[in-house]
Amino acid sequence: MKTVLTTSRRIVVKVGSSLVTNQGAGLDLNALGNWARQISTLSKNGYEVVLVSSGAIAEGMQRLGWTMRPSSIHELQAAAAVGQMGLVQAYETCFRKHDLHAAQVLLTHADLADRERYLNARATLTTLLSLGVIPIINENDTVVTDEIKFGDNDTLGALVTNLIDADALVILTDQDGLFTADPRKDPTATLVSEGLAGDAQLEGMAGGAGSSIGRGGMLTKILAAKRAARSGAHTVIASGHEPDVLLHLFQGISIGTLLIAPALSLAARKQWLADHLQVAGKIVLDEGALRALRSEGKSLLPIGVKQVFGEFQRGSVVACINDQGQDIARGLINYNSIEARTIAGHASQDITSLLGYGGDTEMIHRDNLVLL
């Protein structure tokens, strides 16, 4: 069942706050040492492993004596700054026991939204892997704001998976995997051992909020698997308490929930477009434009645009949505927001007379557009 993982060579492993900090009691050094030992074994067997680790804020809370996660952004940033010191020090100590170097990499959404910074981050990570170093990645909570945060490290794990073209994403949690219902509330719930990443039914099965320590829940993990699948990566959601879980998974042993990626994956540039969590604006498409994009693979023309929301510049990433507000596509728009509103709903041949100067025939060219 899990044999698709045995051919993987580049892996992203994400561990959640509740596992790293033993439900908020402070860093669980035994758990960190256990993962370091398993990752060391994988590394010596030819695997390249990137670790996405939560826990900085939770560790900071513990060090500061806070029992409840604060709501103030500045208090959260302070907790992250305090906790990140202990988190990285602990990982470095654990990996050094296995003659491995670790590297801290802190990311924000802005690092991945900008194409040049995206490529720089990719080059740094692939270089670290080529040197046999274990990158330890976390969101840069000390500077991030609500407007630019990833939201949870499940999403960050998926974005890193796409960034480095990893073969698999392993999300370790305090649950055994995805169940048909919340097993804490429904005793008849059964484990979903395998599914297709992106299957809408899986989202219906996933519960809501996670623990009071972390930000994610099962739904964020299902959505992360859907995102990771865009680059062809399979995802496993499994218990971090399972003995030797990483070693057993890549030996082909069935553990947790495997979400298989479809055979086709996006080209690198379109994958970057699809991974934008924040967009500069939104444009509402009519049925004809939706059909042209979905079924005919055409560019988006101004005549198919009904409304334009937001303020943006030419070349910004915008979301294409339907009347119900559902995201249909992402794209690099050829006009700023003022121009886009002026030509929306009009034929391309009218652009010059409407704007007073010539412009692109397409609102978004198909080469700069990706369906979601």
C-alpha cells in the first residue's frame, strides 16, 4: 500500500507543536532525539530530508510561563523569538549526536511570493541538501503579521515540498491519521488508510480546530496534501508517537493515511503561481470565461470579466473567481486595477479607445495562468 513511498528520495517531514512540546509542557527532547535518529538513518541510506518543525511559540510560552496562547501579535512574536532559541539549539544537539549538521531556515510568505526570492530560497535549500545538511524550517513568527502569514505549518510544509520538488510530504501529528469522522466524538469512525489527494470527500471527513497549542487541524493537513500534490508529491498523515514511523513508512509499511498525488504535476512556474496564499486582487468571471479557461485552455479576455476587486499593479498575482466566490485560477494580470475595471466586460478591440493607448489583447495570458 505504501510502496509508492519506497521510491521517494527527497522528503519533507513536518512535526506539529503538540508533538515537539509534549502538549505544551516544554520541548520533548526524547521525541526530538528520536526523529533525529530516524532522519539520520534515512540520510545515510540516500534520502534527502527537510524538517519543518513547529514549536517555537509553544516553547516560548513555556519559557515565559504563559499557559494560554496570546492573541496579541506582538506577544506571539516575542514568544517565537524566545522559543526559537531553544528549539534550534535542541535540534542541533540531537543531530550532532549522529554526525549531522542542521541549518535553521525561517521563511515568510513574502519569501515565496516574490519570484526571485522564491528561487533564492530553493537554491539555498537544495545546496544544503547537497552538502548533507538537514534544513530545519519554520515560519518566521518573529516578524510575520496576520496579513502575510502562512497560517499553519502544514501549509508551509506543502509549500516547501513544492519549492524543492520533493517526492513526499510526511505530516506527523498526535492523531493516527484521517478518520471517516472525528474519533474523539464518534466511536464508529474508521481510519482512512489511502485516498486521492484533492478528493473533496476527504475535506468533509476532516475535523476543525486542532489543539490549543498549535494552529492546525486535520483539515489543514488534507488541504496541505492537495497543495503538495500539485508538484506530484504524495502525502502521509501519521502519528508521531508511532515507533520508528519514518523508517517504517519508507520501508513500505502501512501507517496512517496515504494521500496519493495524481500522475500529472504542474510546471514549476505555474506551481509557483498556484502556491500564492495572498493575492493582490480578485476578478469575477462570467460563465463563458470560466468555460474557456476550464475546458478550452484559453487565455482570459477582458470581455469575460464581470467585476474587479482590489488595488494592484500590472504583473500582480490575482485570483479568478466565480459568482459564488470560489477560486478558479491564479494569474499574472496584464493591467493595473484601474485599467482592468475600465476594460472589464469589453471586447479586446475596444481596449485602445477605452484606455487611450494600446495594450495586451488578454487580461491574463494562458501561459501566466493556472487552474486550481
